[in-house]
Amino acid sequence: MTQVSRWTPTVHAIQRLKERFSITPEGAVNYVNQIMTQAKYVSAGKAGKLVYYYEKRDMMIVVNPDENVVVTVHEGTEPTVAPPVTVEATQA
């Protein structure tokens, strides 16, 4: 049975996979489809992009879900929610 690829890495993503994670260009399509099955959704990014986190490689993955493409990848720790910041008023 042939697996249908859901995600296609852009040229930029293929370059970043090679530079940052030593993934060969020939293996990029298979690799991104494998990791996206385990990546966790993090947030919506700019211009309709979505951000995922792949814990095993400490990898942030930016995708365009409308076109089913992986836009870029970079190293990064899974974002955590920061506590609210309170600002106290000062008297002049």
C-alpha cells in the first residue's frame, strides 16, 4: 500500500531541514510527513500559517494548511504560556 503524502516541503524548508537537522533533500518529503504525524499543534501564526512542535528533535514547524506545505523549520523549545504581567501605576 502506498502512503499518500499530505505535506510537501517548500524549497526553503528543504534547505532548512538540511542546514539545521541534517535531513537530505531526497528524504525531506518522507521526513516531514513522518514527523507531522507526531508533531503537536502550538498556535496560529501570521498570514494563516500554523505552528507545530516536534519534541523528539526540538523542532518548530511552520505550515500553510491551505496549500499543504511545510514553509520552514527551526530549532526551538515548545512554547509555554507565560504568566500574566501586572503593571503598577506610579505616582508622579
